[in-house]
Amino acid sequence: MTNAERAAEQVAWTAKLKEIREEYGYWDFEDEYSANNEGKDRPTVDWIALSEAKREKKADNANEYDDAARAGEIDAADFPEGSWQTDAAYVASFLAQAKALVRRVRTSIYDEYGWTEEEYPNGAVLHPESDDPPTGGKSVAWMYEESVRALSRKLLRAMMTNDHFYVTLGGHSAAAGHGNNFLQSYMMEFQRVMEPVFDRLGMVLVSSNLAQGGMGTLQLALAGSGIYGAKRDFMIWDSSMTEKDTKPQDVFLRQMLLSGETVPVLFDMGGGRGMMDKIRTESGAHVGGAGGGGLLPRYRNTTVNFSEKKYNAACWTERTDVPDRDVQYPTYGGQKSWHPGNYIHQSSARKITLVFLRALDEALALWEEKATAPEDEGGGIPLDARHWHLREEDEEIRKALRSADVDATGCGALFDFLPRLCTTPMRGAGEWTPRRDPDRSSIRSLAKPAEDGYVPGILGSHEQLYVTRDVSQPQQRVPMGEVDVAMVARSLPPMASGRRKRSRSLVSRPASFANNTHSQMSLESSVPAHHVRRHLDGDAKIVPGRGWTVQGHPLGFCDGTSNSVCYREKTNHCLMSGHNDGRGGMKGDGLSGWLVLQLKDVTEGIFMSRMESYHDYNSNARTEGWTTVNNRTEEDGRRREMKNSNVPATWKFELAVNGVLQYSWNITEYRLRCHYLSYNNDICVLWDDESRANSPNKKKEDVEIAMRLRGEGGRTSLIALTHIYYA
């Protein structure tokens, strides 16, 4: 593209912005506090001071207060005088602008698809009742009225505390967006449109596409809050193609509700409505789902043959910031008949967007009503906490799930060998990607260093070619003259007006309320008296090995968000694919020594792993050339040399808990502990201490889990851990 062509394109886009402002309007809000108070900043909540005061006042239930604070649920009286939450004029002006913003984004979606309010009433979202489904008018999504209220209260909570709001997807390859660029997947399209809306309203939207090709959700759901994240406000299930059996979906729903800091609203993208209604009936969980089939935009001035233009993904586009790259593929992979194209992903994003716009309608209307209502009716400024606190209701949902009749559930049928898992909030880690907070959700992050400081890392890591965000591809832009919903959402005043900033006073939280529910307190590890096992000491003591490593893990920060930077190595021939889907594994063999994992706050005595024992012999590159465990020499104190064998007849897997050997299994005994639960998911129960879970003195304890393959098998005895699960 020449400089003249770039200049002409800029002129055209500037004209389009002007047309959008004239047709739809723009965000025109500014906080006048600093101008009226000699340049001073607005007061904000001092979370550290507030926490100390509350803990001192409520010393008997300080932990309960911490839980509430992490959820953003403080009292209305905790907002300092002068903060925006206490300013009636600010709130009135803000609400007027917020309602107009929601209205114009919805209007632009209706215009994009050629709808009318009469054709798609109620924001295109139906409120079904289990015994009397409503009729009349079309819809693209459904959600029970109390579920819309719950979502609106979650949004109010995030607005009142200027918090992050997490929308997370678990699913299969179609949900991941295979066949399309990652930024075209419906989660990223939802983020593209709704991120500016959330920003204007004082929230930070984090949309995570954690779907994985060729898999369902079970391998991640068993990790509870570990991989999907401790905070999930809106959780989407889209795995009907690979999880046709409802039992894995039941596990997913239960773990998403039981684990983590918050109880999410659950949303079905198709095929899982029955289980959504069932979990709602059982626990009172809030649910909804998409419907209406695939939608195609009705362009006003552009002709598109949608059947021929199912995909428009590409591996590369012209850009000047990445000059030194390998040849990029001219065609794009993954474009299977069963994978939806970009227009269907866009329509899925619009369905979720319309649900959020409907909930924002209700949230803003309630806020506006209560702002001027009498105090005895829950009115006043700041907004009374009863309108945006959900912890008591969330706890009732969890209480119902903890007391469930497990035998009557799909989870119980799947885990008949470990039924208490179905009522236990699980945690875990993995080496597959994407993962929320990938640095702290890896198995590596739990590994105890070896004596020389070695910690298993990613083998063969290379420097990324570039780390900037990918640019927009021209063929994927909304055609000129057509409705661009994202541009409508971003619409701001002309530069000359000087009112382009929203100037919201953000409530910053200290690191103590970061997105991590696990206490960092050092607890004394102990071994229950009923464990009559062999202590490993002397020459047999447990020392972290130096031969474990992660292989197959993608390069970069692969967290499934629009900010992810994944697979950017120079040798990649489709650099702008953007997908985060990776299959790493913590690999060890008979020469690797012990892998020691440090687990915090264990209560239930459960440790499981998704394990792969089928990898090729001698494929652990870390131990290549080694002939002894940990590559010891005589000077290191080598005990004996190990001989490789073409057949691992001496394959032996051992596991210890807090330095006490629990067992030593041959391959037959090991396989008896592993269960094929869903497609490509062998889950092995490595520690099941039910007496710990049933102990009247049960408490949180730090536990060290150590495992190894005995050295006799050399490099032919091999295993890979892709995920670990514990409670």
C-alpha cells in the first residue's frame, strides 16, 4: 500500500466516524470534579486501610471478610465522601450516558441484521419459564428472568468497584475458531465490540477463549479454578460436538459453580440446554443459552455470496513492523465442513452481546430508580449493597451442590470410583494451552527446585519474532457503507470538543486482593497417622530430579485473550493465525529422578493426573546422552549405571506424599488406576485419602507430592503429565 493509498483510506475512515456520530451518537461524559476542586483527584477506596479496619473489627470472621473483599462486595458506607459513587450529580449524568451507549450498540446490531423491535422484542432475549415457554416474536438467546437479574447485579458490582469482569469459554475446535484467525472467534469478536462498552462504564472486560481442538472440557474442568481462573463471572460451555454424553458437561457445570472466588452465570452455546435446566433446578444456578441458528448480516451496499465466502482467514497481511520472517502459507488450515466460518462466529458473538446489553438495561434502570428512592426502599447514593451483592445467594447455590445426591448426577456416574469429587471444589494446573494466567497455572509453577536450582522448563524455547498485537487484516474489515458495530461502541466526540476522556475515578485494589484465592501462608505439612508407609531417607530420600522437562508447549503468553502472544517463533509459517491451542507435557523417564510438586491448602486428599504413557521410547530430550539417574557422575555420588532396554519390562511408577512412599506400581497396576472418562482423557487417581476428607479435624495443609519412574527402565520407561488435579 502506497502512502497516498494510506492517506485516502484514513480520510475515508474519518468520514465514517463522523457518519457514526451523526447517526448513532457518541459517549460524551466527563467528570468535572478536578476542575471544580483545584485540580485534585477524586477520593477512592483505600482497600488496604479498609481491609485492616474491617479485619480488626471483625477479627472472628476476618477470612470471611477477605472473601467478600475479593469479590468486590464492600458496604456502601465504605466509599469515601467525594468518591464518584457518593456524587449524585455524577451518577445521574453517568447513567444517562450509559443508557444511551447501551441503546446505540443494540440499535447498530439490529441495523446490521435488518431487524425491527417488533420482529425481535425484548432485546432479542427470551425469558423462558420451565412450565410455560413464552411465544410471540423472535429471539437469538434465552435466559431466565432471575438469571438476567443475577447477571445485572454482577455488572453493577463491577461498575460500583471499577473491577474486572471475566467472560470465559470452554469448548471444542469449532468454539476455538479453527479455520478462522483467532481474533475472528466469537469470544474475540465479543471482546472487540463490548470492551469499549465496559471501559466507558468503568469496568475491565476480560474475554478468554479457552476452547481446545479435538477435545471437550473435562480435562480443564477437573482443574476447577486452576486453569479456567479463580474469578469467572460468565461461563460459556460449547462442546456438544465432542461431548455428546452429558456426563462431562455435568462435571464442567458443577466445578465451575463450586470452585473459585465467584459463582458464574452459566451459558450454553447450543446442545446443552437440558443439563443447564437440570443444574438450575437442583441448585438454583443462573443459566441461559443461545438459539436462533446462524445469522448473516444484511448489507445495505455490499453484495457477498456467504456460501462461497465462508472463511476469509489468512496467515499474513502486509505490515512493515515484522520484516524478518519465513515464507507464510498462502492458504489457511483447519477449514473443515464442521467448523463455522467468520460470519457465524460473528453471529454467536452478537447473541452473547445482546444478552449483556439486556442485563445492562436492567442494571442501569435499577440504579437510576434507586438513586432517587427513599432509603427505606433501598434507595440513595451510593447504591445500596443489597442491589449488587451476591455472595449469600452464591453460597446457597454452592451449599445445594455440596449436599447433592451424587449417585443421581452425571458426574457421579462418571466418577463412581471417586464420588466425592462431584461435591468438592477442585484445583489444578496443566501444560496444555490456552490457560488463564499461564505462568501460574502450569505444572512447572508447582515444581520444587532441584538441589542445583534446576526447575523443569520448556525445552527448545526460542525468542519470539514479534510481540506486538496483530494488525487488522483488510479483507476482514466491515465494508465501507455498512454498519460497524464495534465502531459504534467506540464512538467518541470529535477531537476538537476536548471531551474524549470519560475521566472515571478507578478503585484500585492492592495485591492482597489479586486474582489468587490460595493463601501464601506457610502451613506445617504433616502426614496422618493412618499412613503406615515407608519413609524415604538416606540414599533413597526424595530429592527433586533434574531430568523432567516440558515438551510440546507453545512459545509465548497463551492465555486465550485478545492480548495473547502465542506461536510467534520465526519458523512459524502462519504467524497471524493467533491461535493458542497447544499440547505440552511434563515429560520424565527412568533417568529423570523425582518430580516434586508443592500443593497449597489441601483438605480432601485427592491427587489425580491426566497422563500419557504412550510416548515413544527415548523421547525425553532432556535425558539424551544420560546413563544415570539425574546424570550423576562418580563425583556426584553415582550409585549405579542404568542400562537402556528396548522393552520397558522394568517400568515402575512410584509416588510419595510428604516424604512417605505410598506405592510402587508396575504398568499393569498403574493402568488399573487410570480411567478413560471421555475422548482422549485417561485420568489416573494417584492419591485418594478419604479418611483425610472425613476427619473431624480436617484443615488446610501444604502437601508435597513426589513421583518418579524407577531408574531400571532407563530412557525407555517414560511418562508425560499434561494436567494435575487436587483438593
